[in-house]
Amino acid sequence: MNLGLRGQERLRLAVIYSLCAVVLLWALAPIYWVLVSSISTRQELYARPYKIWFPSQPTLESYQTIFTQGAKFRSGGFSPTAHLMGTGLRNSAIISVASAGIVTLMATGAGYAFARMDFKGKNLIFLLIMLMIPLPIWVSLIALFFLMSQLELIDTLLGLILIFVTLLLPLSVWLMTTFVRDIPSEIQDAARVDGADRWRLVYSIVLPLARPGMVAVFLVAMLTTWNNFLIPLIFTRTDDSQPLTIVLTLFIGQYEVAWEDMSAAAVVTMLPPFLIALFFQRYLVRGLTMGAVK
Amino acid sequence: MKNPPRRLFSSDSIYLAVVLLPIILMIALFIYYPAVDTFGQSLTNRNLRIRRPPKPVGLANYVKLVEDDEFWEVTGRSFTVVIITLPLEMIVAFGIAMLLNQRFPGRGVVRTLTFLPWMLPGVVNGFLWGWLLNGEYGALNGFLYQFGFIQEYQYWLREPAHLIFWVTVVQTWTRYAFPTIILLAGLQSIPDDLYDAAKVDGASGLSRARFITIPLLLPSFGIALVVEFIAAFQIFDVIWTLTAGGSVGGSMNPFTKTLMLYNYELVFRDLRVGLGAALSYIILLMSLAVGLIFVLRVYNQGVQEA
């Protein structure tokens, strides 16, 4: 068969795009279906055996229900969860933004120290921080639970933030160390000769140049905190501190909660990570692959 | 070294103290001290259900675990998850990486959308698939029925033997983006000249893959396998919402109980703290070898490449 150059290119693209369609179906179908479920009316969602892939009357009723009345039971009535979505949203937002902000500042200061300064015990301290990465979290978690109870930090936002900042430190410090190292040191050396002390140097020269790195660290930290489930599962008890990942499992645990309401709760829970992943993915990929990809 | 006392109070020392001390304190207090304390507790018979001061029992907890059938069952299940998930992930990731390595209009958009599942909360992913696979109203049933692949709706999550398989599928869906990114970067670092030279020498597409692509990708596969091993070995969130039963106080599905879920059950449901602490140290030993490879790599890159 003689297709000619243009024909060959067309055939190549046709093959590529059909493969892309398969990949995107695999990647997005579950997400698409939960979105559809959350805006479908009951009749259409429970239609069988033929499913309705596009709701004919999209509705935001489920979202309204879970925020105002609590999740609907399939047999009628509402679970007493009306306030949980609101408090969950608030808790998730506070925990993830605060943890990410604090860890970004701490990691930037330390990253500069590891990248540009010589001091006693540098390698040892760096190793102690990095050793946390492969340490299965359970080894610390059990005694940490009792420690946190003694400190009266169970079921508090402060307690969660302290734990998350600590857990985020290794990756964040590692990232900031490599980011600062990539900044040309000539500028800094010049400033140093001019007599600027470390604080001034970091604030006025390193910070502006390391900003993309800091954004990456912040976004990765925020996403990991928002998505985390195990830490709040152990360290929260009530709506004082329960984030959305916990609230969602409370709905799922109650087997009679209507699927459209659980879907709406799932969409709310995944919305911030979804949007960040859509619009800031470059930063995330850079941060989450730990520089394995440069 | 000429004047040590002055150096001690120079602004460098103050800078280091301010940026490093909080980090050292937090890690010591929240990670390393509890890790040591957990080990201490693993040598006692502490059990919060029984009102008695904990007594030291030596290695009895470890012995009890190793002699317990359930422990081996759960361990076997954890390794089953790893053994199925890793090849599944690598095949999916390699295929997608090869595709995304082609040049075509719209590649950036496809890439962004392809990596989305990795960035969503694990508990949401477990729920998404649980709903998708639902026997009565699930979308997979509807899809397969409409295209004539099945005659009636299937209860995909009813058969205990199938549950682990679905767990690995959902874990693969959650994680495949990472190995894809690593392999894609590996592919892009292979110079085109190599392929051109091989073409000139008359090498077929298959032998180019066999003698150029695969060997040069081995380091990338290595990184991906280590990281994915850790992720699959520590699987928790996905199982919690897919098959574990979900509710905080309720019973746990015994057919998908992996090591991490078992550890949670021992400590936070059964309140057998000593036994759970021992289990967490056995888990540490199991993952130590693989973890060390990882940390040495990170460490070498972080400090010594300066």
C-alpha cells in the first residue's frame, strides 16, 4: 500500500489518537462517572440495565442536600451530618494551607543551609531527616498517639498541623536543598563579600530566585495534606478537627446513604486536588517525583 | 578554626540554630522518640482493654505473631498485592509512556489528564471504583451490558477471591502516573542518534526495543519499582473505602486485610498495643531492605553531588 508522506502521517496520528482515547477512558471514566452521579436525578442514576451516560436534567440538589440537611438515606430521611460537610471543608482547608505554609518556610531556610553552608554535623542531620522517608509510619504512629494524648493535642487542628509539618519535612527539605543548589552561587558570593548576613541573603537574593521551588513545595505539601486519611483517622474524634477525607468515609460507612449524595461528597473532597492537578501539574510533578526527573 | 569562640556567636551560627533546631526538635519528638517508645511497648503486654499495668514480656509478642496463622495470611496477602500490582503498573506505565513519547498535537493536554488520578485522595479513588463496580447500579455493568459483553449484571466485589484483584486494579489506577513519568523521562533522555544509527544498520523495530530502549530504561524501571513497592506495601486508604467496610468502629473485611490494616485493627480497634507495636517493627524489617536502597540514592543525590 502506497500512502505517500501525508497519508502515512495521517495514519500515524489516527493510531495515536485512538490509543489516547483508550488511555483517557481508563484515566477519566471513574472521575466522569462520579461527576455524573452527583448531578443526576434519582430515577436516572438508578436506571438499569441501560445506564444514562449524560443526565437529561442535571441538578445540584445532592450538593445542596449534603450541606444543608445531611446525606439522604436510601430509604428516606437524613443522616445527622448536615454540619459535617461544612466543618470538614473548613478543617481540610485550615490544615492543608497552614501545614504547607509552615513547611515551605522551614524547608526554605534549611534548604539554604544544606545547599550553601558548611557546618558540623551537616551530613548527619541531613541523613536523619531523609531516613524518615522509608520509615514505615506505623513505627512512630503508635507511641505518637499516646504522646499526643498526653499533650492534649488529640482532635485538635494544631495537633494535626504539627504532625503533617513533621511528615512533610523530608521531601520539602530535600526539594528546597536541590532548588537552592541550582541557583547560581556567583550572585550570592558577591553579596556575601558586600557583607550581607545570611538572613538578608536568603530574604533578598535566594527567596526571589527560589520562588518556583517554593511554589512546588507548597503545592505538593498542600495536596498531600488534603488527601491524607490515615493521620486524621487516628488523631481526630469529632467535627472539631475531622477533615473531608474522614467525613466521606463516615458517609460510606453508613451503607444506606444514597449514592448520589456520597458522589457529591466525593466530588467536593477531590475538587481542590483536582483543580490544582489540572492547572499546576508542572509544579506537582516536579515536586512529587523528587527530582528523579529533571 | 583560628578563633572558635567568636565563630560560635557569629550570625551563621544563629542562622543555623533558628532554621535547623525546630526541624531537629520536631523530628526527634514526633518521629524518632515515638519510634523508640513503640519498640519499648512491643516488649510489653500492654492492652488497653485490660486494666492492669503493662508488664515486660521480652520478645513474646514477636513470637506470638510469628506463630499466628492470621499474621502469615495477612503477610501473604500484602505480598500478593505487591506481586500483582507491580507488573500491572509497569505494563500500563510503559505503554502510556511510549504513547506520550510520540510527537502529536494535544500531547500536553493528554498528559495532564492522564496523570490526574494520582493526585486525588486515595479514599476517593477507593469510593469511585467501589461505585463503578457496584453490582446493582454500577457503571461497569451498564457499560459491558450495553456493548453486549455480559448478559446480566455482575456482583464484581462479592467473590472474596476476586477482591484482591480489584484492590490491585484500583491501586494501579491510583499510582500508574508516577512510573509513567519516570519512564517517560527515561525515554526522552535516550538520544535519537542511537535509533538512527540502529536503523542504518538495519535493526528492526523489535530489536531496537530489545537492544536500545529496554536496557537504557532499566535504571528508570529500578526507581519506579522501588517507589511503587513501598506504595503498594503500605496500601491503606484505597482498601478502606473499596472493600474494608469503611465504618470506624465496625468489623473489617477479612479478605482484604493487608499488613497496614491489620496493624490498625490490632492497635486502634482491639487496643492490643504491645502486639501491634511488635507488628509495626516486623513491618519495618520487611521494608527495610527496599527502603535503604531508596534513601541511599536520595542521600547521594542530596549531599554528595554538590
